[in-house]
Amino acid sequence: MAQELEIEFKNLLTKEEFENLLTYLPFPSIGIEQINYYFETTDFKLRHHKSALRIREKNGNYRLTLKEPYGDGLLETHDSLTEEEVAHWINGNPVPKAETIVQLRKMNISINELQYYGNLTTIRREYHHDGLIYVLDHSHYHGHEDYELEIEASDVETGKEALDTILRECGITRKDTPNKIARFFQKM
């Protein structure tokens, strides 16, 4: 599938809250490393459209993803990349891909305007239950680290209720939680 709707709820965590959640829910003891490589225009056209573009490296696979606001969530448009194509993207010669190029054109963004800004590495643990995906992330970028709980749901009400329940049961304060790319650019 080249496109999907993502509805997610996030909350930044302290290290202690993160460690408590590792045992509160049956997360795997070892997480999976993923690296996000972020792209933007010099005049931040993607941000102007409340959108983001990344390449994610996970288990030796590479996926280009454009995230755009859509209804109650985010429309994600995906294309697979080879390692060679990733090198072209990072070195300032982005390779047009069938799905994402269509969406970029709708925003009047040329692929040649995109520049690589850096990467963020995350150790991710996932737990699936009752149609929800619970995610604990420990991320590193620009000499900074943070911890985050994320819940992916098929609808707003279910996701919000699940997050509120966990925060209440674990005594975690709700925190303003910008997405990873926003946090990445804030620390530049």
C-alpha cells in the first residue's frame, strides 16, 4: 500500500516514566533500531504545509515517507528505496519516486529543493493489543535524547482513551509532545 492514514497519540516521558512503562505493559525487552533521515527545503515549505519527509532505515530496508495532515490523522505516502537511492538523497541528488513525487507536486515542491538535514536514531519497542499499537521510543539526535509513548489507533476516541488511561494509571503527566521531526529541528 502506497498510502495509509495514521491516527496516533503521543506523550513525552521522563527516563523514569519510560522505565516504568517497560514493565507496566508487556513490551519486548530488546527494541529495534530505526534511523530517520530528515529532508526539508531551505525555506521550510514542508513545514508550511504542516508536512514532513523522511527516509526510515529499519532492518536493512529503506522507506521514503511523506506525512501530511488529513482529517483526524496524517496521510502517509510511502515509496521503497534502495541503499544506493538513499545515498543519492543524502548527497543532494534525490531520486524521484512514483508515489511521493505526486504529493510533493500538489504542494508545489520540487524534489530538487529538498535538502538533507540530519538523522534521528530510535530504539523502538512495540506491543499490540485490542487493535492498538503501543510504542515506547528512546531517541537520540543532535546530542540530545528523549523518551516517548505513542499509541496508534484506528479512531480518535479509542486512541485518546487508551493514552489517558495509561497516563492516569501510571501517574504520568500529560506533556506537549511535538512529533519527532519537529523536535529534531528544534534542537538544531
